[in-house]
Amino acid sequence: MKRILVIVHQETSDSGLVGQVLHEFGYQIDRCCPAIGQTLPTIEPYDGAIVFGGPMSANDDTSLDFIRRELDWIPTVLTAQKPYLGICLGAQLLARVLGATVAPHADDRREIGYTNICPVDLPHNPIASLNQVYQWHREGFTLASGAVLLATGEVFPHQAFCYDDTAYGLQFHPEITREMIDRWTTQAADQMGLPDAQPRAEQQKYHAVYAVAVEAWLRKFLLQWLNVAGDKEATEDSSARLPAPANDSPS
């Protein structure tokens, strides 16, 4: 049985569309929530690991023991050369492990709701077909040395990156579903009044417009990330490597 380890940061969190697609691909999903005291397992039995988002910061390692444990655990995934996918907080944790800085926007801006991203013009960029994505964050990351920038944004310039062909960080939330939007905007209703927050009705409207395209992209991306031979096109894409990063990465 193929297995994926999923790390979440709240007891009620789930893997959304990402989990649904992986289940359809035949993967068993093992869920771990270090925030409630669960132990991070060794990566060896797994075909890959996905670390999802959460309301805490990747800089909270001095006040939250599980953040420190995750920062210490992620290098074991990279060393084992197992596929790693970080989403929002998971991407910020990866960025910190690689030596980048995670911090709020200089003008205290946030991204909540659907926003536009711009894929970087690279050969075989796995983000190339993605333009509208769902966001919910107040912090961003610089680009670590050795990482390849895959997509940029207007408010937070670094939206997606790859490291060593196996580790990906996505600032946005491809796992989002209509039900998750309803839950997030209800549970965090206080943030709906922030200047940068997209109103709930608009989030639902844009989800109806963009969800099909995001799901189509996600299916292809996950096949490539896991290096799984799906159809001929996915197989060809998954065999393509990104160009080597420059020696001096921008921040």
C-alpha cells in the first residue's frame, strides 16, 4: 500500500482536496497532529510527506515545542530524498529549514481569499498553468539559497518554490474546498473585517469559478511531485527537471 504522511496543526484540520485526490490515486493517508502531542514518525515507510497550514508562525519554535520538533524533523525528509510538500505554514517551515526568513509583510498586509499569482518563466515549471489561488496568511518567506522560485505575487513576492527537485513550498492552499471556505470564514470571522480580507461571498463566488482549474492542476502536480506515471503527458512532465538555481538567490 502506498502511503503519504500528512502533518496538520489543529485537531479539526483535514487534507481537503489534496487528500481526496491522493486517495483516488490509491494512497493511504496517515494523519499526524504534533500540536496535540502526537509524535512525528520516521519518514522511511512513506512515499512522501505533506505539511499543511495553521494559525501559528514558523517562528514560534521558542514558545511552541511542536514547531521546534517539525523544524528538526523536516531535514530528515530532505536527507531521505522523500517528496516533501509544504502548504502555507508547511512552506514557511521548509523555507526556515533552508535558511530563509519568515516574517509578516512590512506594511502588515495579508492575503485572505482568491488572488492572482504569476508563474515564473522556466522550462517545465509545474506551476505554469496556475494563476488564481486561494490564500490565507499574514507571513511570507524570502527565497533560500539553492531554492528555485516558481511563482510570484503582488503582495507577497514568493508564492511557490522548489528545492532539490523533491521538496516544494506553496504559499497558497490548493487543498481548499467549498466546505473549508465556509468553515474557515466562520471560525475566523473576526478576520473577515480586515482590510485585505476578501468577503466570504466573494470567496465562494471565485471558488465556483476557479475550483475546476485548480483541481485539474493539482492532479497533474501531485503525479509529478510523487513521480508517478499517470497518463503519457504526466509521465513526460514528471521526468523533466527544473533548471539549477543561481548561486545567489534573491530574497
